Amino acid sequence: MWLAKSMFCYGCVTTLAALAAFATAILGWNLFPNHLWIVEALVLIHGCAFLVTFDRDARRKPRLPLFQLTVRRVLAAKVVLGAAVSNILIWGSLFFVYASKGDRNNAEWLLPIVVTGLVLLSTLYIALHWALRPETFLPRPIVNLFANPIGVLFFRKVRDPDERRHS
């Protein structure tokens, strides 16, 4: 249980930091570190958090959510995650439009917004993953993709026709 609480806290704290970085990126303030080792250290820490979050050892019992599941909590998780995905799609589309037109000034202004938006999405997911478990707020195909991306993409299992009738 301590792991779930620690990872949920990590997700919450980093979500607040990503939200602050996102807001400053929109305002045009450059908060990106000047030293590459700082960025590498942050990516390493966040990567380790993802490895712990996506650890799907089949021998272990599935972890329970930290919070009691309610319709409102699941709906709020879906709305927040959907807003974060929409945020990426909108800002990312704007970035690609300006970059393809050769408008370097706007593309350079939008790049930190897109990067911090991606970080915001990933930190939100970590917090929601540990708070409610992804099976409760994501469709089954996405959960399966997160659990085993190589298996889903390259080794699709043929479903039994009887299984289709019952599902």
C-alpha cells in the first residue's frame, strides 16, 4: 500500500509542477533548464515512475484502488484525462500547422506548451492510475495496450467466436 500512496503523491505533486510549467509556457516564460543533465535526471525519474506504474507482473494480485470507486470519481477521471488529451491535440495541431507553414516564431512559442502538455498528461495519468486503477476509467483495449504494447501490436490473438457472443 505504501507504493500506491507514494506513486499517487508523486503523480499529484508532479501534476501541479507540470500545470505550473504549462501556465508559464503559455505566458511565454522560459523555464526549461539550461543544463542538459537536469533534463536527463528529470526524464530518468519520470521514466522510473512509469516503469513502476506499468509493472504488470501476472503472478501478483491486481492492486486495489486507493480511493473508493464512485460514479462521480470515475466520471471526473474521464473528464480530466479527456481534457488533457484534447489539450495535447489542440496545441500539437497548432504547432504542426505553424511549423509546416515555416512560421518559426509561433512554432518555437508552441513547442514548450506541447512538451509541458505531454508531461501534464503523463503525470495526471500516474495519479489517476494509482487512485482509481485504469480498468475503471479507460476502455479495455487501451488498458490492454498499456499492459502489453508489443503483444497487442504484433501478436494479436484471434478471438473465439463463442467469446464474441457472450461479450
